[in-house]
Amino acid sequence: MTGNNKRRTGSGTRQYRRIIVKLGTSLLTGGSDHLNPEVISGLVDQIAKLHGQGREILIVSSGAIAAGRYQLGLGKDRRGIPFKQVLASVGQGRLMNTYAQFFANHGITVAQALLTKADLSDRAGYLNARNTLLALLELKVICIVNENDVVAVDEIQEAVFGDNDNLSAMVANLVDADLLMILSDITGLYTDDPSRNPDARLIEQVDIINSDIEEMLTDASGALGTGGMATKIEAARLATTSGVAVIIADGREPDIILRLAAGETAGTFFQPVVSKLESRQRWMMSGLYTKGKIVLDAGAAVALRKQNRSLLAAGITEVEGEFERGDVVNLYDAGGVGLGCGITNYSSADVNRIKGMHSKKINSKLGYNYGSEVVHRNNLVIFRL
């Protein structure tokens, strides 16, 4: 069966290098009405150890609304989206300050990224977010990502992101993560609600999310969180179809983050349905999103094909077609041979103005710049000869 409780094989030998850790409100509060420093400190300690091993970690964290409510000394009787946005505004700073203090104990710098669905739906916004998060990873900064509740209502309406579950999947797709850990006070996916049915069994591995899996879902959301099992499964569906492995597990278990990163069995493991490379290639090479053509000189062609380098303006000789920043363009060498395709950081008008130019001169030529690369190596697919 495609959804089963068989013991997964081979996962312990897999090395997850880029990991998204999603932390739910119920986990961060330890079941109370406020952020639990002891719980957060323990989670940070585990993430810091992975960071020290050279792993790349991004955290998608809930808890801002709960932190704001506690900070203001307010009960749960006051509701409504505008009020929750106020709570998020108050609590977001407290949440970040907590993370910053605990990570500072390990000498680790943190950053904050507040995103909305509109940010990731917009072409330029998607590219901006991707480039920023990848740059933070390269600098070994741990970024804390959250839904921007102050301006967005999707999450707190419990309709789209669902307590950041789906946001974590979108971030995993955004940065080509190897593994998404969705951690809360829920052990994993069961065949039935274990609180009502003592015969309910934990499903240890799901090969594909189909109608059988969907029928098993029960809403196990807590009083403080908005993300139940349904949103976690939806997040798993999005991530696995992007080539990302997903694990739903109980974040209260000892060293759970370290164990999962090492490939140990815990919770429910969702197998990627495609490889990351296959997923990105299929999207970029489909031709459905191709808007133009860029021709490279011989040096740039070698740099891309054999040296895994980014495409710089200096190596560009011709531009054909009209495209905007964030569009997919085809790349050719001087002889007309296709090299591959990639997502451009500049429009066709901009590339025409800066082609053949040193990257340091882009800002003076355009009056702005979106980076030294016209196409970053992380946004390239090179054809195999």
C-alpha cells in the first residue's frame, strides 16, 4: 500500500544537508499559555549542534500570537483577525529575542524573514526571498521565518498556511531543502484518532499521499495552535512533490531533531515523489515559462558547463526576446548550441544595457542592482552533453 506503517529502509544512511525545522506553537509553549524557555533552549541546542556539523538550517516558527497574548496579559476571550494581528505585532519581537538570546550562547547569528503568500506568489518576490534565504545560508546565519501576520490574514484565518505548516513547505521548495521536519506535540499520522481509538496505529512511512491517507485525517489542532494534521498533510504533499523528504514528529522527544537529521526512524516519514533535480528541471525545462534567450561567449559557456559558475554580465554577448526579472530564459553558446536554462535576476532591457560589462559597474549603469549574477548558479539547469 502507498500509505503504510512499514519500517522505512535506508533512511539512516541518507545525509540531510539543508534542513527546514518547523516548530509549532503547542511545542514552543510546552502546553502552557506562554513561550517555554526551557523547551526553546533545548530545541536551539539541537539545532546549534547540526549547525556546528556544517548543516544548513532554516527555522519556520510559530508562537508570535501566543507570546503577544501573554506579554499583554490578555485572555483567550478576545478574538478577531485585527486583534490577532496586534498580538502578532507584540509577540514577534519577543519570539525573535528569545531565539537570538539562546543562539547567541552558541555564537550563532540569527535573522528574521516575515513572508506572506503574496510574496511567494509574485515572481519578483519569490526570487527576492529565495536569494535572501540562500545568502543567509551561505553566511551560516540561521533565519527564523514566520508568516507576516501583521499584514497577512491567511494564516490567522486558519485557511491557507495553517500555523505555518504550508509556509514551511513553501520555504523548503524555495531553498531546495533536503528535509522538512514538522515538529509539534503530535507524534505523527495515525490510522485513526489515538485519543479516541486505542487500536489506532502510527503510520511510519507514506510513499504517496492519496485518498486513503486523506480519509484517515483527524484534526488534532491544539488550543494555541492553528495547524492540525490536515494542514500538515497538505504541507507534506507540497514538499514531497518538490523533491523534499518530510517527517512529522513529536518535538518533545529527546534529541528528536538530531535523531531525525541522522536518519533515525520517528514519527511519520513522507517519501519524496520526485528527486529535487527532477522537480526543478521539469519546471524550468518545460518551456512553459521560457521568455527569452541569452547568448554567451566561450569563456562564460565553459564556466557554466564545466565549473558550476553563475552567469555574469561580462560573459553575455546577445539578448533575444523580452523577459522580466524572475522569468526563465534559455542559454546558448556562440555557436548556437543550447547550454541550459535559468531564472534571470534582470529583465531583458537591463541585460541589454549591462551585457559584456563587469559586475562592479552594474549599479552605476542601471542606478540599482539585484546582485552580481545575471543568473545565479542555484537557479541554473545545465544540459548534459
